Amino acid sequence: MTTALITGATAGIGAAFARRLAADGHDLVLVARDTKRLREQATELHDRHGIEAEVLTADLAEEAGIESVEARLGDRRRPVDLLVNNAGFGNKGRYLEVPMADELRMLKVHCEAVLRLTSAAVQPMRERGRGGVVNVASVAAFLPRGTYGASKAWVVQFTQGAARDLAGTGVRLMALCPGFVRTEFHERAGMGTSNIPDWMWLDADKLVATAVSDLARGKSLSIPDPRYKALMGVVKLAPRGLLGGFSSRAGRKYGPN
């Protein structure tokens, strides 16, 4: 039986990945900061699907948290076949309105942790000749949206570049770029969502189903909804100045996922 490790596993997209992978028969390593929620989730998934669900409490904004997950990924006796780097958060406010300490915490989670955990997972995967990594980014990666969008753009570029470097090794890497998803993300960031049109909201379980399918097909980039694929097509053609004005207004109101 294969094992998947999911960061940010207790809510939103991470929890949807856990449900889907458990239903597919994968054992799990669930990573988040809240031990109580992790244990409740592990028990529920074990009882419902008969899989083994390991709990690993870690804060990926802290060095010790990253190191603990790196160590688990590098354990050759208990190999991880799929890594889902989902942990992340947003800061409310425009550039210079957010304290530098908060900006640096976000970059540590979105960029440093993704780089280090991907590397820790891919090394043994390459030795075995199989494995996969899903790095959760955002459609904000394609918009001029301050440090959040910049961090997600880094995730996309890193993942696609690493995927090319690992071509032919049996290891697949994919950047997942959702739009607005009904999760705890905006509430935790203190962002209102009343101005977001209903059509822009995505269901986390459907999003994950598409992501799993895209990874199996060997895609290095997944935008898991026709509406957002069309929107990103328009973005490629729109003037950067226009996009900057739109994304700045949108970010102040509710922030992208």
C-alpha cells in the first residue's frame, strides 16, 4: 500500500486530499499544527476507509517544523510515495501594510518549506523510480498581487522547472493552481468574501478529483476548473497595468486563494 504525506491536512484543500487519497486506499501522514484536529481526522479516516493515518504535528513557519517533516520524508524504511505541499496562508493588507515578520513567515511556508520538503521527498522517490509531488499554488501566481502572488508564482516556476529536470525518472511534479475555494483560508486571514461572485467559488473535493487526474496524466500545471482556465487565458492577453489595478482591488477586498 502506498503512503501520501499532506501538509495543512486538517482543513480545506488539504483535508479534501486526505479524504480522496484515503478513499483510494492510500495510507496517510497528516501534517498540521493542531494535534487534536489531526488525531480526530486520523481516527475518522482510519475508521471509514481502513487505512493507516499517522499524525505529525509541525509548524512549517518554524525551523523545527520543517526539519521534522524533512526527516519523515527521508525515512527509507517508511517511504512516502506522494507529497502534497498544501500548507499556506495569506496576510490581509497591501505591501508595506503587513509587518515584515508576517511577510517572512509566509515566504518560509510558501517557498522555503516547499523547496525543502519537495527535495526531501524527491531524493528517495528518484532512487525508487516512482513518486509524485503536488505543490499547491494559486491562480494568484499569474496576477501582480504583492508578496502572496509572488510566493505562489515561485511555487509554479519551481515546480515546473523541477518537473522538467526530473523527466524520465518516474517522479512527477505538479503545481496546482486553484481559484477561490470554500475553506478556512479567508477567515483565518481576516478577509471578507461577500464581494466574491458565486460563480468564482470552487468545491474542494471536485478540485482535488481533477488534480489527482491531472497528476496521473503527467501534467506539471493544473488549473482545475474550466472557468478559471478561461479566465487565465484572458489574463495572458490583458495589459499588465490593467491586471495590477484589478488584483490590487480584489486583494484588499478578499484576497485570492
